Amino acid sequence: MDELFSVLNNFNNFIWGYFALFIILTLGIYLTIKSKYFQIKHFPKTMKIFLNSFKDDKSKNNGLSPIKTLFTAIGGSIGIGNIVGICTAIQIGGPGAIFWTWIAGFLGMIIQYSEVFLGMKYRKQNNDSSFSGGPMHFFPKAFKKKWTAYFAAVLLSLYGIEIFLFNVVKDSISINWNINKTLLTVILIILIFLATLGGVKRVSKIINTILPFFLVSYIIMILFVIFKNYSDIPSMMELIFKSAFTPQAAKGAFAGSTIILTISMGLSRGAYAAELGVGYNSVIHSQSNTKNINKQAALSTFGVFFNTFVLCSLASFAVIITGKWNLEKNSTIMLQSALSNSFGYMHIFMPVFLFLLGYITIITIFIVGIKCAEFISKKYGRILYYCYAAFSLFIFSFLDPIKSFALMSIIGAILLISNLMAIFFLRKEINFEQIED
């Protein structure tokens, strides 16, 4: 069994370290040029759409409001990857990794737009007036094969059970609060099922209730730490840009890094943090009740911007400016250690914060899995999916998280490669101009 997972882990490192990142860069640059630099050209209009969306925050029977759809999608991508993931990238690749995360975010915005646009363009309205969209609806158009719809649905169903994140959340709570792992596993599975049985609207309500308070608190604390050390900001920025293009020697707990490793860490963590190209976002955004698909697609790019340029940047700035990036051996507590210098009770706040982010991510991606299971079988899809979820979450909770991460990452890579190929094949169907606010 260990040999099998070793092979899978090596395959995962190869496919993400070379093939997947090459496709992200190539397609991202191509679409950026084709759209006449959409990310820059339409960013002011996108921000205006985002702010105006709060005025029309009404979810109708036929779907969610555009802004609630956005926050639901963000809830699924804002998670441990934005905090622990970026700290791991800096720990392995050095401070310059955040620069390449910004590159991934910039290119990811146009990939996100294209993915959501296609998901909404080919979405279908259900009998209850809600919507279903995503790769399973535009893959047959791209690949000219009907079976590709079920291929996408099966992969997204598997991806919808976040066995790795479930493991991380369970271990964090169990270790910090000394709770029996088996009991905790059962409780967490019940909490996930209670949330997701209410469908996308219940999950959206949970996210829109919990997320804002903790995000605001988190951002304020990090900004306080950064401005407390404001005199070190110039040297921090110099270190980031310098180490993005030069090899870094070992220092403290930092083992040193090559330029290629820095680039790989930054790009891969940026893609992971924003859930780029796996099809998840196109399924969620297809739930929007807006008829203007260009507007919703543009709004979705704000999620990538917020994930990479705001959350990942703040976490990286905090650990770099306080010097914790090359002192802490455990990336999980790197940010906690940086905040502890200025705030008390971080050993309580951070585990709770990570639990809530992890829980929100798990239930949001789970909803996507349910949608895909119902696409495969309207009659039995939902009930079979819950049975599969209970079995998978329970079994993998007793295995090494690295093994569950390898499986999730490989599924994500296959989804990303096939999804980006579909976007390229349907590139002439994507409209980058008719954005109204």
C-alpha cells in the first residue's frame, strides 16, 4: 500500500510540477492577450459590479443572487490553502514564492472568467427552477463526445469529498483540544451532512453568516502586525522580488531554494488557493439568478483576486515581516506564531479559524459533488453519494493526510488539464466585452 501511494505521490509531483503548470501559464497568457488584457482593462468595472451587487442581494426561487453566489464560491476556495498553503510555499520556495502566486492569480482571473462563462452559457434550468451548469454541460460541446459529460461528473463527484481537508481539520481539533479522533470523525461527518442536506441555499446561508466576521477579524489582525513593523516593509518587498528571480541559500529553518522550486511553489499554491480550472467555480456560479453571464463571469474574477492578492499576500507579509518564515519548522503554526507577538489567545483563535474555513470549504465542495452525482443519476445519485461520502471520510480519517492529499491532487490535476483543454477548444465561444454593471 505504501509503495502504491509513493508512486501516486511521485506522479502527482510530476503532473503538477510540469504539465499542469505549463498549461496554466500557456492558456493564461493566451487568453490574456486574446481578451486584450481583461484583468487590467475591466478591473475597475469588475469592482463596480462587485460593490453594486450588494444593492441587489436577493436570492429568488430560481437561484442565488450574484453576490451570494460569489461568496459561496469564495467560501469553497478560501481555506487552509490560503494560509497554511502559502506559508508552506514560502517555507520551501522562499519569500519569492508569493510573487509567483501573484502571477498565478493574474493569469487565473482570465481562466476563471472563461470557465464560469462557459458553465453559465451551457447551463440548464431544473424542474424546481434552479440551475445546473459546469464542465459536464460544456465538455460535450468542446470534445464532441457525450460521455465526456459523465467523465467530468464522476471526477467532480470524487473531488467533492475533501478527504485531505477533512483530515487536517480533524487532526487540528483532536491535537489542540484532546478529543477522541473516532468520536470527532463521526461528529464532523454529521455536521457536514446537516449543512449539505439543505442544499446550496443552506450552505450559502452558513457561509454568509460565518465567513465575514472571521475574515474581517483576521485581516485586521494581520494589517496591525504589518503596520506595527512598517519600517521593515521596504526591505520585505525587496526580499520578495529579489528571491523570486535568484536562488536562496539556507537560513535558519529554511533549507534553501532554486529559482525553479520557487516558481513551482508559488504557481502551484496560487492555483490551489483559488481552485483554478478544476470546474468547481463554474458549477457554483451557474447557480446565479442573473441573466447576464458576462457580468457573473466578471464578478467571479474578484474571487481569484481576493484569494491571491489579498489573503495569500497578507499571510505571506505577516510571516516574512516578522521573520517567522525561516524560524518555524511547522508551516501550520507559522502564521499563528507571527500573530502571537501582537495578540493573545492565538492558540485558540487560529484552530477555530482554520476549523471554520475548513468546514466551509468542505461543505461547499460537497454541494458540487452532490450536483454531479445527481447529474449521473437523478434517482439514486444523492443517496449513494452520501453513503460514499460517509465511508470515504471515515476510512481516510485514519490514514496519513499525505496519502489523501496525493489522491485529491491527482484528481484535481486531471480535472484541471481536461477543463483547460475544453476552454481552449471553446475559446471562440467566450465573450470578453459585453460586461454591464
